[in-house]
Amino acid sequence: EKKFNVMISMTTVLPNMQQLSINYPHEHNYYPPAHLVKDHLFKFHLLQKLTITGYNHLGLDLETLVSGLRLLRELIILDNSSTKGNIASLRVLKDTLEVCSISFSPSPPQLRRLGDWGAYCLYKPFPINDVQGNFMDLADFPRLKSLNLIGTHVTGDIRDIGECDFLNLEALDLPSEVLGGRNHEFQRISDVPDAMRAIHRLQQRSNFRVYKPSGWYLSKLSPDSYDDGPFSIQFVKAGTRRGWRWITCEVNWLDPLPERSSSDYDDDAYVKKIQHIERSTIYKGFYQPPTAEQYRRLSEEGALRWWLN
């Protein structure tokens, strides 16, 4: 433990320290003793920015962590599988927290060692820790600008975000267990339109910059599902006009048709994008996937024969 006594010295020499980063990549085969780190971490009572990367045997508990660090503005816990607790415990930081990231971001060497499984992990991030709760528990944090909970078991529903929630939020990345989160599996087709409208309302906010929608699809366990149906969902954009669609179905536009006199209207680019969308539309007149019976009838009529062959 002598080689790590520097942290003990820091609590004495730098009691007013406001920023601390503890970074121990998975590739290293040594770690400071967990009890040493935890025992002295909470002595930095004025800490405002804390970043912990890796260090999987630390055994962090969110409630214990924030109880001694009431001035935190930025809490970043990356690639740490031992973190546990409920994000509701962060409410003691309601008036200070600006950045909260409890996430999983595998490095290329890690993914290469995992082979095909590593590629899957990059495509569909999965929970790596035991952090739970509902992301809406942070909705009334007045200073919160960035929220990333990829890699947690946090749940919730993007449709619950109201006009007065997350007022200063600029970036949002939610796990798959949240309805509308990254790689979420929708259980019913009817859940999707309101989720898309909720995301669009966020994107229309003047201060909002980043949402990472990707990999949405209808669960194979859904009562609406059947084999070979067009059950992937994608956002589309033509000029400044946003919309969404079930893959190869018609676009459900969220913005009105842009005015030709608008300064950001590019007639040529807009038309080309619309033509590209139309060429990839197979289910003409369908704004949601056809039912199993409709799909069977279309197939029998040969409307999809060229696609299936």
C-alpha cells in the first residue's frame, strides 16, 4: 500500500481540491487497494468534478459516494462494473449537478479480445453494473446539461418528459431498458408514434444538441410481430424537416413541409432526399407495418416478390 500513499497525502496537503480523476484501465494488472481509495475519497469535501474509469473492484455505492461529496458538479463513472445503487440517491446534488455519466464505452483492444461478442456489445450496449432507478428522478435538476446512463439498468419512458423537465439539458443518452432509449425493443407498434414525438420535442429545444437514437425495433416477442416484417425504426431528415418511419414504410413527418421562401430551404437537396426515400419505400400507403394478414396478401399478390428474391 505504500506506493499508493500519495492519496492519503493529498487529503492533507490539498484538502480544497475540486477536481479528481481516478483512471485505471482494464489492461493494467494492479490497482490501489479499494479500501484506501474509498476511505480517503470522501475527505475531499469541496470536490466538484469526479471521474472514475475502470477500477472494477472498487465497489462504489452511489448513495455513499454522494453523501460525502455534496458539491459535485460533474460525476463521471466509466466502464466500472462494480457501481451499484439507485440514481434517486443523486437528488442530494439537485442544485449542483451539471454532468452525470454512468456509462460503458469499450476500447478497441477490449472489443478485439471479445471478437464477435465485442462487435455486438458496441452495437447494443448492455448493462454492466447494478445502477437502477428511473431517469425521470433527475428531471427537475435545474443545472443538469448532460445525462448518459448507458451501461445501467435504469428504466423509464421518454414520453414522460414534459415541457418543464430537464430544462437545461443539452445531451442525453439512455439505456435500452428506457422506452425510447438506445436499442430499445418496443413491445407494441402503437407505442412508437408518441415516443418519436417526445424525442422530437426535445430536439426542438433551442439548447438541446445531442440525442443518440439508434437500433430501435419491434420485439420478436411482441404480439404485433411476425417473421420478415419491416420492424426496424429509423429517423429520416430532408433538409431541416425531420420524420421517422418503419423501414421501407412511408415517412411519418414530424415537421411541416418547409416554406420555399425560407432561408434554409434548399429545393434541390430537399427533392433529392425525398426521391431517395421514395425509392426505398416498398409498403406504399403504409405508415406503420402491415398486419400479418396484409403482409400475407401483399406477398401473394407479388408486390414484394422482387424484394424477397
